[in-house]
Amino acid sequence: MENQLNTLFSSFESEEITFFADLILPIPVPKLFTYRVPRGMADILKIGARVIVPFGKKNSRVLTAVVAKLHNSPPTAYQARYISEVLDEYPLVTGYQLELFRWMAEYYMCCIGDVMNVALPSGLKISSQSKVQFNPDFDYPELLTEFEEVLLTELKKHPALSYEELGRLAGESTNVPALIKSLVGKKAVIVFEEVREKYIPKMVRKIRLHQNYEEREQLLALIQQLDKLPKQQEVVMRYLRHVPMQRDPSLNQKGLDKTILNQDDELSQSSLSTLVKNGVFETFEVIQPRFSDNLAPQVEIRLTDAQQAAANQIMQQFAHQNIVLFHGITGSGKTEIYIDLIQQALLGGSQVLYLLPEIALTAQIVVRLQRVFGDKMGIYHSKFSDNERVEVWKGVVSGQYQFVVGVRSSVFLPFDNLGLIIVDEEHETSYKQHDPAPRYHARDVAIMLAHWQQAKVLLGSATPSLETYFQAKQGRYGLVELFQRFGDATLPNIVLVNTQQEKRQKTMKNEFSSALLGALEMNLERKEQSILFQNRRGYSPYMQCEDCDWTAECQNCAVSLTYHQRDAELRCHYCGHKEAVPRTCPSCGSTKVRTIGFGTEKLEDQLQIIFPSSRVLRMDLDTTRAKNAYQQIIQEFEGGQVDILVGTQMITKGLDFDNVSLVGIFDADRLIHFPDFRATERAFQMLTQVSGRAGRRAGRQGTVLIQTNNPQQPILQKIITNDYKGLYDEEIQERQDFNYPPFSRLIKLTIRHTDKLISHQAAERLAAELTDVLGSSRVLGPEEPLVERIRNQFLFDILIKIERDKVNIKAVKTYIQDRINDILTDKGLRQVSIVADVDCL
């Protein structure tokens, strides 16, 4: 028997086994690609590791791919190419993430490469740069120009040069690409792609005494030796003050930031350089984390009786439910309960993910969380640089961060031991990604992620989405409710201001009612803060000629251009097109071109005129483009440096300011009458949330003024009484009558083409084919959307409604995708683009 086994093993050893890897490539192709694994990589390559591979005709591109599977079956349809390089010693993508990528590609009707491309931060994807090197086999058989000979001489001095470096050598007037093309044709140079990772660790240059001087006797001898060189002696003494190695010689190995000595004006920098040159000091570099590593917890959270009761109920619900909805009114102290639950999960050894809908909200809540968790918490959002996001990613892999707070992209982090996911403000539309694919909803992805890792999910909101509340009422989710504000603070007094009546009485001043102006004036006198909400940025929505009704419109999109006064330009909020403001009407030449309507910028401008001594700040997309702009605005407002904060919907989401006693809301009617089946729900959520910013301090009731043309609207009465359950009962019945979510799933197909007739033809054909099988009750359209042209492409929408629990949704999606492929492979319709948006909002 032993001889048979030895024979078997020796036959295996003599047989050459070739390994192959199925890779996820960051391209919109609906399959994995199989590559051959070089013999030297077979032992080190692991599933979830990143690799570099050639791609395209003649290997014209290099891409970062992720290993999804290892096997020894070669592809049958093509010759497998070799993997070029392995980037990771240990996988940076977990098995849970690969499972998530596959599920998202299937559920959201996109390619797995799309998911990977969005999931991995840019810093984890390599970049390539064309480089040129001298061809060692070149023996000058060709006639070279004088300039080519000079350039080749320079190339010989370097291993390789980039196009940019060659351009500097050749001069601005030289056509570098043409010159290189000529040299390539003469086989004098070789052009290749240099591949490098985008992630660059932050390096800090440090300085330390040479190890020869670590012993006390040698150190004293050095100081005495420098008696005749007082400037050099002072450098050594200054170093010893910062690094007291006379007490502990081992401190010298850690050294001192070189900048500390460089920036010391009292020290001679030439003396420092001399000491380095003479070997007294040595310089070295170390990797420094981009995030502070010396934050210690400072605050202990203590829950009130009501909060503790809610926390206990949540834990009881978790005993038999994996998902719990926490419905707590604005100002009830949900964050403190979240912190208590996070602490319990971390003590149990599990990872925690805390999702927030807006970067603006992370700016304030992160400070509160850091006071409790110190540097054990990671922060992850798109305002961070590529390098910072990579460090958080690697910190999760290494175990440095057991707890991460971030926005929707945080669901892609490489967790492998999740115990708790908190989705704060779960109703927010910001959790839904619209472009590019995958068009996912972070709340739903988080639920799937928790399912695979057997983690618990807490969905928190003062105004839950109807779909989530429906699941809780049906018993599929647990439900815990808290209707008491923290510290016995009371809900604000909401007052409806009839702007129609004030206009008739001529008591309006610009966009402000007399009631709102009076309340603002009183608040300023009391030195209390105010928040004004207008869900439209810019100065004015559009410009119009009073004589001929000409309106400034975008040349690429079917929308009016918004006037931005600060930049003195007209801007499209869809494609970014910009134009100068016309002095006269381009249509009739009239000088009566006026701005119509108002946005946050106009309100800010008017407030500074009406209340010249007040401090006004604006918070919208235009003022928060810089990395730390959110944090700066919130810190200034929180610190009392601002009297009035004007903003769009980003100020409605969970921000907590003690000194805000007044909230003013403009243009409420536009929110309520928006043509969407969710308009009433959204209006209730947004107006209730922004109202909740007022009066969050105990002993003082806040005031909310809502300006409206029709105070009798039923939805406004529900907002005044905070009647969420009344809203739910009415809306859920209407949703059931018309088969809208939560009773159905929605899939929106958007057909795009630069020719309107072709776009319409493709949309009509697709709708007809879908209707033949799914039926006219499930397929609505095609219809032109509200904005029917964006970036010079004409749009048509088809809405598909599929009943829940009665239809095989997977089979339906497969059928829809097949019909889309039929359109895209039609010779006359190949240029058509079709976007599928599953669970569209």
C-alpha cells in the first residue's frame, strides 16, 4: 500500500499542474475573466488578493483585478493570458465582500466589475504611465536627426523617462508624441507602461543620534567635544530636550521629527546639516498614519431612564429579530442609545458599522463619537483623499478599526466579523446611489451584509420610510418607539404662515413674511440662533426677459440655467454647463432681463441687507465642496460665531445645536406637490426633520414657521401634530390601491440617445416586448421624464411594477435583461444606452 501511495505522489510531482484564476475586472462586462497563473505565483496567490493584468487588444491596457476563484481548468473560448503581478501578500477583499459583489450585480442588474469599481477606493487600483527607454539593441542603422541623437544621448543616462520628462528636455515647442513615434519606427526606443499603486503611505522624515552615542559616556564625550563648536552643541542639546535619552537610551531609536529642528529659528540649520554629514545624526523615514493615533476616550455616556428602557427593548427584540426599527422622535437622544449598543457589541469582540446619510452629519457626530471611542474608530467617506480611504480599508483588514462610521460607500469595507450595523436616518434618499452603477441602496445592502455575517441591524429614524414601517408592523422587523425628547425638551411649536394673504396685504419683504422677519429679529435680540431651509441652491432658479419671456436654458439639458450671483454666472445643475450672465435679452435685445424665484444664495444676500449686523452663513453644495468645509461651517455655527444658517436639505439630517430656537421653512408647497407617488411622505419627512432642529435644549420650546400659500393642506396639519401614524395609515392604503411599494418592487428603465426619434423607437419596442409577457398592468410607459434631455441625450422612462411574493423576481430580471440585450445588439439601435434602476426612488 505504501509503495502505491509513493508511486501516486511521485506521478503528481512529475506532472506539471497549471493554475488559472477567475478575476473580477473593473469594466462593465457581465462575466469573470480567466488568466493563467505564472509558476512563481502559484504558492502566493490567494482569493481576494489584487493582481495586475494586461487587457485589450495587444495588451494595450493594464488593470487592477481581484481574484474570485482559483482552479486548473483553462478557458475554452480564448487563450488565457498571464497575470502580470500580485499586489497583496494577504487578501484585501474578503469572502463576504466577493459574495456581496455577486449578489449586488444580480440584484441591481449590473456587472460585477461595476460593483468592484465602486467598492474599491481609487487608491487600491493601480495607475499606469507610458515611459520611454533606450533600446539596447539599437545600432544606429537609421539616419537620425540631430535632435533625435541628442534625445537618445539623454535617454541613455536614465533607466526610463516619462512623456512629461521628455517634454521638459525637448522644450515646449517640440511635438514629443511625434518625436517618440519617429524613434519607435526606427526601433531606437522602447515604449512601455510603468505600473504603480496609487496608494502612497505618508512618510515622515525623522532624525536621531547615531547609535555610537547612545551610551552615557559616549554622549558626554560628544558634548565636551563640541565645546568649541557652540552652535553644533546647541543642536545636540536641543535634541536631548525633546528626546531625553539620558534617562532612557532606547528613546533615541524612535527619533524626532526633523521638521521640529528645521523650524526652530534659534538653531543653526547649517550646523544641523554638518552634524548629519559627519555622522553624528542620521536621518530616516517612517510611515505615519494619516489619522490621529493619540485620541483617548474622554466621555462616559449615561442614558436617561427613557433611553435605557428603549435600549433594553432593542436588545430584547434582537433576541428573536435580526432587524429592528427604532422609531424615535427628533431630539429623543437616539445617538446616545446607539453609542451604548456599539459599546456592548465591541465588548463582545464584534465589528460595528454605523451608517449616516450625509457627510455633513458625519462632521458633527464624529466629534461626539471620538470623545467616547477615541482612535479606535475609523471614518470613511468621499471627502477623504484616496490615501486616507485606503488607510481605513487596511485598518479594517488588520483589526485596527473594529468600529467604522461613514456614508453609504462604507458597506463595501472588508468586514469579516460584523456584530451590529446601525443605519441612522434610514429613510434618507441619500442612501440610494443613482450614478454610476451599481444603483444600490445602502440600507438594503447593509441588511444583506448582516444576513451573511449573522449580524444585527438597527434602523433608526424619527420619520421611518413607509416600506420599513410596514415591515415592522407586519412583524418581519422588530419595532421600538421613543416619543420623549431628551432632557425633557419639548417639541417645537409649528406655525403656518399664509404667504398668499401676506402678499395681498403687502407685508412680504422680498421672500420673507412679516411673521418670519419679526421672529428672526427677536431671536437676534435674544442672541439665539436660527436655521432657514430652502431646498434650492443658487441665487435664482432662472432668468427671464420681461418683454418676450425668453428664459436662459442649458444647451445640453432641457432645464433652465440657475443664476449664481457670487460667481456671476448661469449654471446647469445637471451637466455643469456655465455661461456668462447676458446684459441684454439674446432674443429681443431688451434690457429687462430679471431673475425669477429664489435659492439659498439669494436668501443669504437678502438677510445681510435686512440684518446688516447679523452673522449669516450658507450651507449647500456650493459652499461645501472643499474637504473640511462641512466641519468648518458646523463648528462655526456650534461655537456661536453665526446667528443665522441658511441651507438646503443637508441641514435637515440629524444635526444637533443647543442654541437654535427658530427654524424658518420656505417654499413648502413645492415639496408637497412634486409629481411623485412618494411626494407626501418625503414632504412630511423633510419638514418634520428640519423642524426638529429647533428647541433641542430643555426648558425652552422652539418655534418653526412654515411659509405656504395654502395652510389648509392636510399634510401640514399632520406635520403640526407630528402625526406620523396618521400619515402612514393614509399613504399605505393608497399604495395598496395602486400597487406601489411596499406591495410591489419597482424597476425603472431609462432609454437614452442623442436622437430623440431613435430613443423613442427603442423605448417603444422595449415596452412592447415587456408588455407581451409581463402585461400592461406591470409595464408603464414609455414616458418622457420631467427633464427629458440631459447632456444632449433624450430620455424615455419605462416603469415596471412587480408584485412581491407572487412573482419570481429573479426570472423577471433575467427576462428584462434579455430584452435589453436584444435592443443593444440591433444594428440600428447599438448606440442606445439603457439604464436599469432597481428599487428606484
